[in-house]
Amino acid sequence: MFYPTVIGNLASFGVAGLMGSMWLWERRNSRLREEQLTEAHGRIVRDEQRLGKLVEVVEHNTAAMTRFAETQQFVRQTLTDIREEMRNGRKM
């Protein structure tokens, strides 16, 4: 790797070399961390978009199930009314 060689050469210059090598090491680690944060941010944004679409699908499904349940309730009530009318018609 390039950095250990550079660090070794800079350390041979004493305290200034050691400080320089520490600065290079810190800059490299900072750059790598910045890249990791950028990648993580990109994943978070993509996940947020996907979750938004998923929430939209769940909302649509919930609305459809609610309409279906209301329709079922209406059909049940209609059949109950018809049955009652038929029973009342027979008794007359």
C-alpha cells in the first residue's frame, strides 16, 4: 500500500514527519468516511422512496378492502331484508 511507505518516509523526518503522516492518515480516513456517509445517504434516500411507494400501495389496498367490506355488509343486509320480506309474505 502507498500510505505505509509515505508514513515511514515522513516519520524519518522526526516530529514534523510524524505530524505530517498523522495528517495524511487523518485525511485519508476522513475521505473514506465521507464516501461511506455519501453512500449511506444515497441508500437512505432510495429506501425512503421505496417505502413511500410501499405506503401508497398499502393505503390503496386498505381503501379497496374497506370498500369490499362495505359492499359485503350491504349485500348481507339486502339478503337479510329479502329473507324477512319473504317470511312476512308467507305469514300473511
